[in-house]
Amino acid sequence: MVRPSYLFTSESVSEGHPDKVCDRVSDEIVDVFFRTAEAEGWDPSQIRVACETLATTNRLVIAGETRGPSSITHELLAHVARLAIRDIGYEQEGFHWEYADIEVLLHSQSADIAQGVDIAGNKDEGAGDQGIMFGYAVRETPELMPAPIYYAHKILKNLADARHSGAAPALGPDAKSQVTVRYEDGKPVGVSQIVLSTQHLDERLSSADVQALVEPYIRETLPQGWISPETVWHVNPTGKFVIGGPDGDCGLTGRKIIVDTYGGAAPHGGGAFSGKDPTKVDRSAAYAARYLAKNVVAAGLADRATIQLAYAIGVSDPLAVYVDLHGTGNVEEAKLEKVLREVMNLRPRGIREHLGLTKPIYARTAAYGHFGRTPDEDGGFSWEKTDLVDALKTALA
């Protein structure tokens, strides 16, 4: 039963948030391994990356386990990290792309872990770890994403674009947004509260000054009529926000998992995405689950769908496939669970091949959400395609 009215809130953080700086660096390193493998004729299915990054005042530490071409040196990876920091926009005294101390502590992947995937004679390979992964789609936006997280992301992306273009030079890279959406009859109809905290480079700017700067961009981002005179604004509610990024707060890879997915509107499994190659089902199976859920809704089989996939380390086939259509479906959930296994190979290798995941496509996922994005010509965000719609309809006919 749908509640007649309620409020739901989601948050996002910008590419310059300390945790997102770390996600970006970790994903840049994943891309380096795939890009180099492609250039040197390495089998991309043999690439392994599990990379964690920590960022603090003018210091970046990169650690983890890898397998790939020997030409990938620590010096190269430090250079790649430095370029990512520059691209985000950090040229500040407390965190500067050119002067930050970058330490790389990556080493070879453990043979005990590797054997979980590299099973002799098993052409399908095993899952890189145990875990549960969730996918979700809902008919609230054209991208079939929950409205609160979709617009929280979009606000920050539009502000970042204005900063990078020079249209809003007073803004710094670090920012957070939060949107409280009002629902009526289960549908989003307006915004009751808007929270935006953004770094600004001019110490003289007050919260009111910052609101005057960002409000036009926010109004352009949200649907017409969603902001009303009753909408409450909280822009830089603590006042001055000049010290930002890793200089103001330590960052770590993988700390913004709800921001990365559905903003709390759907469950999340136990693992983060960034810094992991696609043999890690934390990432690849979560992409597959979103792909399936989006195609289920796009096919008109439901207005809302949650899909869970479960895996065991070293085992190829998923342990279980679970579907919940939240009372909005026109197909039996148990039947759909069987059909999903038929229309897509849900073994780790099958997912990677179906979605084309052994490519340097990951740095672009590190901020503004892994889902609800537009597939690009290089193969990025392939899990956002709706090319399974006909297969689902045929299998269920």
C-alpha cells in the first residue's frame, strides 16, 4: 500500500569531496591497468586491481593489490594520481596537485585470493569474493532512478560544470548537497528542503552571498514547480567554508556507497565499487543487478524493481537471484527470477563480457553516481542500457 504523502531525503557529494578524491584516484588506477593491458596485448581478463586511497593535508597514500603489466610503475601511478587531483581543481595551499606528497604502496595480489578466480579448468572463473549485491530501478525519472538522489547528484554536477567553465570561479571543488523530496500518492511532486554546503575561495563571502551565487543553478536543475515559497534553503549553514577537501577532512576510498547507488531508497550490499576490477562482484554484479532492474522497469513489467544477487568466492554461478517488484509488477516474481538467469549469464565472466567491463571506463564513475548516467560510446555506463527489454518480453510471453 502506497502512503498518501511522505518526505524522502538523499545526499550527494562533489568530485572534490575528500572521499570522492580518493574514489577518483583509485578508479584512475584501475583504468591505467586496463589501458596498458590493451596497449601491450595483455589479456584484460587477467588484470587484477584492489586499490585503496587515503587523502589528507597535502598527502595521498595509495595501497592495495594488483596484477598486470610490469611497465606500470609506482612513479607512473603517482603521476596519474597527480593529474586526477589537478583535473578536480585542487591548487590550494593545503592540497595542491603539484606539491602533494604521493606514496604508492601497491603490491602483487595474494595467491590465496587469486585462486578464487583463477580456478584451473573453469572457463567461467569464480567470483572474486562472497557478497550480496543489489540493483534498483523506479519510474520516477527518465533514467529510472529515485528522484532525491538523481537531483542531489545533478545539482552538484551542474555547479562543478559552472566552476570548471569559469562561470562560477568563486566556488571550490568540495561540496555536498541534500534534497528532501515530497511525495504524493507515491510520486515525487516537490522539494521541501534543500541543503548545499560548498567550498568558496573568497573568505569575504557570507552564506547569503553563496546562496545568491548557487540558487539559479539549483532552480534550473530541479523540475519546474518543485521549488515553492515553502521550500526551505540551507546554504553553507555553518557559515564560512574556505578550508575544504583533504586539507579539511581526511578522505578514504569507498566511504560514500549510498551516494554511489540509490541514496538510501534501496538496499546496498556490503562492498564499495571504486578501485576494484570487475572480477570483484562487489562492483560487476552490482552493475548487473542495476542493468536487470532497469530493463525490467523499462520493459513495463513493473514500476519499481529491486534485484539481489548473491555469490561465494571461487564459485561461478550466483547462489541466488531474488526479485521484489514491490506490488507494482504484472509478472510473477518467481518466474522473473528464472528468466533473468536465461537472458543474461550472471557468472562473473558472463557479466564482464556482456557489459564490456574490461575497459578503462571507471574514473568517470567515481563522482555523481554509478547509476542513472548516460551510456557513452567508449563503453562506459553500459549497465544503463535497456537492450534486454525485447529478450525479457519474449522470454515471458
